[in-house]
Amino acid sequence: MASEMILKQKQELVDSLTEKLKNAVAGVVVDYKGITVEDDTKLRRELREAGIEYFVVKNTMLRRAAANVNLSGLDSVLEGATALALSNEDHTAAARILSKYAETSKTFTVKAGFLDGEVIDAAKVDELGKIPPKDVMVAITLGTLLAPISGLARVLNAIAEKQGEEA
């Protein structure tokens, strides 16, 4: 009887994890060994503020849930201490935060990730992490779009001032 209850709990965990993977637009799988409690607390706070769900997961449970959503490509990295960061909205936030932390740590490493249902390796996660946040990208785009208009306004203002001096 006890084993049936344990199996049911494990199946519920896999079902819950499958649903989280389905709803996520991006995710990052990391090897979290060697992280101090203080660093882990700071990292979790930063992830939470960015809207990222981060948790430690058993490899077998993640393997089964990943197979349910066609992310079996993650199987090769599911060994050792594994944590998973999932984002339901921002495609780059988890990669940006975890890649930055992995650069400063000797033991914490990014294993792999996924983006819109496609598995990506650690190098691609690092590339994704180098993309600026959405608000910065919007500011850059708006600045680029407004530059010609601003230049035109300065030219017209200079012409108006010059004509005002002659009168």
C-alpha cells in the first residue's frame, strides 16, 4: 500500500512539472553544487524578482516530465545536482541571471536550457544571457527611431534662429 501511495505522489510531481514545462517560454538547467546558502538566497531573490521560478529537481522526475513535452534532448545533462529555472514570460531573464552567476562561480554551471520548446546547449544559454533586458532593447530601438527626427528638429531650429537674427 505504501509503495502505491509513493508512486502516486511521484506521478503527481511529474504531472505538475510537466505542466510547468508546458507553460514556460524558456528554461535553464543548472548544476548548483558548491553554492553557499548566502549566495543561493541572493540568487533566488534575484530570480524571483525577475519572475523566474527556480527549484531543485530530481533528475528522473525532470527526465519524465521533459519527455512528456518533447524536451528529451535534456536527458544527456540530467545527472548530478540539478536545479531548474523556468520563465513564463521573459525569454532571456533566466539565462541572463544564471549565466552571470555561473561566470563568477567555480562550481555552479549551466548545463543546458530550452527556448520555445527547443532544447539548447550551455553555449546557446550563455549567448541568450548576453541579450539585454526587454526595457533596454525598447529604449535602444526608440532612440534609433527618434534620432533622425531629433536631427531634423535641430536643423529647423537653427534655421529659425538664423532667420530671426537677420530680421
